[in-house]
Amino acid sequence: VQLQASGGGLVQTGGSLRLSCAASGSIRSIEIMGWYRQAPGKQRELVAVMTRGGSTNHADSVKGRFTISRDAAKNTVFLQMNSLKPEDTAVYYCNAAQVHGSVRLYDYWGQGTLVTVSS
């Protein structure tokens, strides 16, 4: 599975960005796709994920501001980010996971895209 992420950039506080992640390869094995982020000096954290069935989960810190969606026909997930804050500054990584039941078997990662929110 290959993941190609795009859409990062520099934006002012309160602005918006949309990230895209296109998956290719053995995507039939993928059950969950989503976004994680890693700010300087911090651990990588979940931002938002979506299951194959369409269920979503957003981190509390982004609820009401960020929305994950997808274009199933294009094997692409999006992260619409509104009302951006300086604390949203991070490298955002697209993730695709192979899952069997409750067991996470394998994670694929995109190359990361930098989002910088200026105050």
C-alpha cells in the first residue's frame, strides 16, 4: 500500500486547509484510514480516522474544527481543517491500517505534510 499525501502549508490563525491522501496498491486489506500529527518535541497523535464502513473518530482537540471524509471511488481520504490554531502546527501523516477484529496488524504511513499555523 502506498499513500500520497498533499495539502499542507502555511496559514494564519483561524484559516483553513484541506489535506488529501490517495491510497494505491493492496487497498482491499485496509480497514482504517486517517490522519495523525506530530508537533516538534511531541509524540505522534491521532487526529481523525475513518473505518471502511464509514465510522469516524476525531481527537477531542479537533472536534468541531476538523472533519475527515473520503472519496471511496478514488481511494482518497481528506482532512478539512477549519479554525486553525497555532497549536495545530505539526507534520501531518496519512495512515492506513490493516485490522483483523480488534487486532491492528500493520500500519502504512504517508510521507508527511507540514502544516504551519501562524499567530
